[in-house]
Amino acid sequence: MGNCINHPEIQTSYLCMKHNIYLCDKCLECRDPDIYCKFRSSCPIHFISTKDFESKPVETQSKEFSIVFQPGDVKISVPKGTNLLEASKKADLYVNASCNGKGSCGKCKVIIESGAVKRNKTSLLSDKEKGKGYALACQTHVTGNLVIKIPEETLEKKLQTAGMGEEATKKLSGLVVDIDPMVKKYTIQLEPPTMEDTISDLERLKRNLKKGGCDTSKMSSGIRVMRQLAKAVRDDNWKVTVSVLQKKCSSEIVDVRPVSKDDRSLGMAVDLGTTSIVVYIVDMQTGEVLSAASGHNSQASCGDDVINRIVCSEKEGIKKLQKMALSTINNLSQRALESLAQTHKNIENITISGNTTMVHLLLGIDARYIRREPYIPTITEFPIIKAGHIGLKAAHYAGVFVMPGPAGYVGGDIVSGILYTGFHNTNDLTLFIDVGTNGEIVLGNNEFLMTAACSAGPAFEGGGIRWGMRAETGAVEKILLDPETFEPEYETIEGKTARGICGSGMIDLLSEMHMKGVLGQDGRFRIDSSHPRMTIFNNELAFIIEFAKNIDTEEDIIFTESDIKSLTLSKAAVYGGFTVLLEEIGMNFSMVSQMIITGGFGQYLDIEKAISIGLLPDIEREKFKYMGNSSIAGAYMALLSNTYRQQSIQISNSMTYVDFSSNTRFMEEFTKAQFLPHTDSKLFPSVTRSYLN
């Protein structure tokens, strides 16, 4: 907070980072709207002033209209003027809106089947689409009763997520030998009171817990346990099951009940990703992963990256984003529990692994200062929290351990990755990257750990790419070009009709276009619009991956020069980050013993193609190692073991964070890497040889 430069008596949170001045609600206007500003993409002042969010009187009786969404016949009522993106959120329907409803991505397409709407002008729909009733949900406002069809290319699809099902169970089984959960269960037989033994029920309980090896020296209990205790101990002849929550310096009796045959204790490990969320349900006695589920983080409708999420939380409130994340986790856990004939009440232990922003928003903690210099989070190491206090569906007393993170842009998901891969315990110099929406990298071994976030952006997850999408059904994931005609030969996920292109497919395509001569080193097309595989879109050249006539879409699936630029910037940020971290300790790529790649996207990554575009370094191929979804694996380990929970804290505290935002060397390396594969061809000798051949 600060004082408005024009009205010193008014405190405000709106900071112009270009001029380092505060502006209140009365003077929210960008001072230099026509001049380049590096903060513009995440500046709420520019966003609000250019979108004309002036204060408007609230109508006391706003007229409401009904909307029926198809397929599914989902019916809701919304006030007049509501845009269809907001309406879809209210209906609990996922509609892809990677630009957070700014009207710049063109992905939130819906079809108006009947009813009255008001449309904003957009160039992101073809005339053919408009003629068929297509509209952008974020740019279309309700003015009457409607029937809306959500087209298949817009609907949420099943994600391909690494480490699911039986394969995950086999992979993780036996990883933790000694199970030591936060909430432990003790089944004890109490001695009934007598005239000679008249201590209270609670003291009697503690006495028997101590006999069973439980430390009761700093043990407490809540009013709920006190109220249930008298009945619970007498219902089964003084035989009870006691749940004790182990905290850092104390313990608490959180539940007492008569012994039950169905007294299974479950745990839940959560990978809270920016794009997707993964949930494992675990047997807390055996360590077996009983079931798993994954799905889109519904916060994605508020933007693809953490900066957009923070801006959205400032504009629309933290509670909104907290509710979205909680809803996704709770729905996924419900889905995972259905096959087990178990309820949420059996979940007594939970671990959450996510980046710093995602965790703050899930817990309802203000995240605005993570995106403001000097980029400080509110908290990095969390106490044990009870599930009921944050809205997670589980036993209300379930212990929640949040994986700690060392900095605002490197969080607990990376600590989980280090914990799981274990390179912090070896002498081998390791370069680690979690390839996803955010590009976090770590360099180190058992002597040191250096980390940084390289601002890769959401391009690898489909964000900002015209036909980009996540690794969903119908996404082009592998592609080859004919060296003469440039005719594509591609594979889609699950072999379905092409609906777009995901990260691995984009890397393949960029590599193929460069190596086959479609693109120059500068990322610009070497062939013009007269070629059969080329077209013009929004006044720029684009490569046609598939023609509309061959698939179920209204327009060709294309890859534009803007798409190429976005992908090139993302890969340049990653490679530049590698280079600068190594330089910090006076080393180079030849000294790296192993390179660990994790994350769902990494599973489908073609190493050769990634090297050929300059995303990964040109080193010995045997040094590359893919280790799956390390975030959920690390969360699983911490769920079962206090040793690993404490080790995660030690890892986080030992990590040195390098801030690239003020690092001139990073900007130099980032600029050099904005070519294919790099401005210095000597760094990629194998690519040069292949290109010449």
C-alpha cells in the first residue's frame, strides 16, 4: 500500500511499476499508453484503464435471464450484461480462456443457438464461424434468454498425466519404508474407572497413550474432543481409536471414537499445478496408491500464468481463486474415492505441492507482492494446517503439510522434485528442470543448490499460441515434414481427429521447419504465401498443419510467425537460465554430470528435437534423464514420512535463489538464445552437422 501521487490522503494498492508511483481509484490511468513498458502485460492500471472499468451504479433489481448450456442441458440464471465466460464459470463448465477474458487469445469459442446477445468486435473469428453462430464467450454479453452450445474443441478434455494408475503405484511402492504420518491412529483399551482410580476420562486416555509409546508431555485437545469423549470411551467397553495430530513442537488429540471395522486411514497427495491438478489417494498403513485423478485447474479461466492469477486476485478477490482451486481438488478427490467405497472423512493426512503463488491463493493469502519488486511472498514455510480450516474435503481435523518453497517464483513443487530425484544427496553436478507453465531450474549436488525461475511463460502448455492446447485428446503431439513438399505427417493423442497442437508437437514442428528449410535461423519463414502449405492470417504468414476440410473444425489449423516468436522466447528463457546459473559458479555444460527433466510435458519431449531448437543443451544424450511428475512423487513421500517432511524444509532452506529480473547476464543470454538454435552455432555442433547434411 502507498499514498496516491495525486491524492496523498488516499491509500491505494495500485502501483505503476514503470514510474514507481501509486494511483488511487480516481486516477487509474496509464501515463504512457503508447510507449513500450516491460511491466504492461501484468499491469492492472493499464488493464483497467484501457478496458474502461469505470464505476457504475448498481441496479437494485437487475433483470436476470436464463441460459441453457449444451451438451448436458445445464441451466443457470444470470443478470443482464453478464459475459458468457462468467456465465460458464457459474455453471461450473470449463471453457478455455488463456488470456483471462481479455479477448486476445480467441480460444473461448461458443455457439449461440438461440437468444439475444451483445457482441464486442473481434478479429479472432472468421466470417464462416460468425455465420455459424460462433462467438467469443468473454466478448459476448447476455441481453436475453439463451441456448448456448459449447463446441468440442472448447470443452475440457482428459489430460494425459504422467505417473497415473497402476504404473504410478508400482513406481512409488516401497519408496517410503517407515511410515510416519502427521495424524497417527492408536487403538487402546482403557481401564474402567473405579473408586480407587477416579481420574478424568481425558487423563485416563492420555495415560494409556503414554503406555502405548505416544509422547503426551505437550499434548492438548480441543473442545470437540472433550464433548465426544465421555460417550466414545463407554460405547465399546472402553476400547477406542484415538487420532493424534503431530505438530512441530506439540501434539493434539483430534478425534476419539469407538473401534470400528471400517476405520481405514487414508492420505491425499496433491500436485497443485498452474495448469493441472493431480490427486493421489494413499493407504496410510501400507503406502499403496489406491487411486488417482487429474484435471484442469479451474483457475486457468483467470489466465494461464501466475502473474495473471495474481492480477485477477487483486481485481476480483482472493476468495474467488481460492474457491476455484478448492473446487478442483475436492472434485478430483471425490472422483478418486468413488472406486474405493470410501468417503472424504477417511482422509486424515494431506500434503500439497505447488508453486508459491498457487499455494498462497489456495490458502487465501495475499499474493500481490510476489509480482512486485523485490518479489517477496507472505510465507515460505507453513505450519501444519487442519483441512477444515481451509475448505478441503477430508476429516475436518486432517493434518495438511504444505511443501515449503525458497522464493516467490520457486516453490514447493521444485522442492518436491529435488526430494524425489535425490540429487541433493549425490556428488554429481545436476541440472534440473521442471518443464511446465513455469520454467524453474535448479543446479547443484550435495554441496550446494542454486535455483531460478526463467519466465518461460505458458507457450509450452498452449498459452498464447493460436491453435495451442494442453496434452489433451486430439492434440498433435508428434509431427514430421516431408523434406520436398513440407507435407506434415503427424500423430495425435489417443489417435483422435486433430484439434490443435500441444507443447511436444510444437517443439517437433519448430525443429522440423528449421531443419527442413521452412524457417530461417531468425524464426522467419523462407517460403511465401504462394506455397500450398502457407496462408495469411491477421496480415502475417502462417504454416498450415491441417486443412479444415480434413477435420472437424471451421478453419485450418495453423502455426503463425507470432506463434513461432512466442515459442522461441520461451525456449530462449529456459536456455538462458541454464547458462547463467552455470556461469554463477564458473562452470559450463560439459561439467554437468546429469540433466533431470520432470513434469507431465517432459514425458513426451523428443530430446533431439528439443536440442535442435536450442531448448536443451547439446550434451551427451545419456546424461538426460526423465523422471515423470516429480511434484506429486515428492508430495507422496512427504505424506508418508516425517523424515521427508523435515528433509523438504532443509532442502528449501539450503537453496540459493538467483533473481533473473535484475540480472544483466540473463538478458544477454536470453537475447542470444532467440535464434534457432542459437546465435553461437558452436554451442550446438550436432545440430550444425545435421543441418549441413
